[in-house]
Amino acid sequence: MKFGYFGLNLGTFDHPDAIERLVVTAEQLAFESIWTGEHVVLVDPHQPPSPVPPLSPFVDTIASLAFAAAKTTKIKIGSGIILIAQREPIVLAKELAGIDVLSKGRLLVGIGVGYVKGEFDALGIPFEERGARASEHIEVLRTLWTSEQPAFDGRFTKFSGIQSRPLPVQKPHPPIHVGGMSPPALRRAVAQGNGWYGFFQDVAATQKMIEGLRETAKRVERPASLGKLEITVTPPGPVDADTAKRFEDLGVDRLVLMRGFQDMAGKREQSAEDAVIRFLEEMATTHRIG
């Protein structure tokens, strides 16, 4: 079982000193990975399904990954998740390739569709197109990262006669982990992802999702080049050793831990920062990380 931490760029970790302390501590404790969260904008006033209040800070994912890469040498850095339907995929491919180059091949690309209509409205992106955009954008990334003469003729993106260098360090490209619990997300993970990422899933919910992935795999073709589907889960809050073993027995490959939603919406406070550092230390001891 691999262990990561979710939330290097949000809540109380919205300034460089705190982010540096977090990522360096996670690396020193031998966590396998550390992940960002993403909302480009938050709806104001707060209303469901938006997960956090509108003043909750989310430092940009690309900037945060680059900063984390510069402050560490070994720990993997992941986007947990990039809302890919809200992104221009050619620019995103360039940005992520740059992160992989600058981190010397430590990038994990977590992507998701997004589910808050107000965020799409603000960005001028039709909410009803989010699934189609996500699926196509994944293929744009893959094309730009692997093709000697990249060309693409899709519904939303068309290009030919271009180059976008440097290519990522990881070959054939950084692993793509598809987030989401809906049937379309499971189909997308099976058909296009190196892995699946389930956020805030307990053991029972994870079991249901893994069963769903297995059933989906009976109906959806998975390219052999993608290999085994890696399962990553962020559980709700601290996880003891017995619970971690239950996740592992289900087939989970990686737990990306967090204390809870309070850390996503938290303000910049030394006490909150210290509490997260203690959480990392406690989880490292509990799970004998390193």
C-alpha cells in the first residue's frame, strides 16, 4: 500500500512557507505522494453542490505543483484533481509536461470533470458538454505527449503542423488517474485512465466503486497499453491500520490521506498548520511509512 496526502495548496496552506513545510515534511516522512485540490472559482454565496465556502483559498494547481517540485526531490506530486473540462487542453498539456520535466518525472496527473454548474458558467463553458470535453481533452494530452508529429481532429480541439516540447520525462507519459464516482467516470477510467481516483470514499463506498469498475470493464474496452488500473482513494479522515488493510484487501493501491473537509476550508492559522503536520506524523507512525 502506498500513502499520500491530499491538500498541499488549499485552506491554511495558501502561502509559500506553509506549503514548503508541508511538502518537505511529507517527503521526510517518506510519504509516496502529495496532491493538490482544485476549484478555479467558487460560487458566491455558497450553495450546494459546491463543497466549501466561497472565500476558501485554492492556490492554482500548476503553480502549486511547480512550487512543490522545486522544494522536494523524491516525493511524487499529483493533481487531485484537475478539472480538465474547464481547461484549454493544449495549454494544459504544455504546463503538465513542464511539471514532469522540472520534477524529473515525479508527476501524477489526476483529472476529473467537475460538478458545480456555476463554476462552468463563470468560465463560459457549457455545463452539459463537460463529460465530452473531459474525454476528448485526455486524448489531446496523450497525443501531444507521445506523438512525433502530433495532430488531432476532435469536436472541441483541432490541430496539426505543430510541436510542443519538451515532452514529459515519464514514458509514454505521466500516469493519468481519472476521478469520479458516476457511471460515466467509471467508463472513462476503464477506457482512458492509468488509474481511478475516488475522493472521500469509505471502505463500503470504495467496495461498491471497485465492483462498478469491474462490471464496467466487462462492457468497455480497455487498451492493453494502459496496463492494470491503479486504484487511489482519499478516505474521509484519519485511517487506522486495520482500516487501511481493509482498503488494501479490496484492491486499493494508494490511500491519499486527509484529516477532513475542515482543512479544505480552513483559514491561515498556525494552529491548523501545526495540526496537519501532527496528522502526517501520526499517520506515518500508524502505517509504518518509510
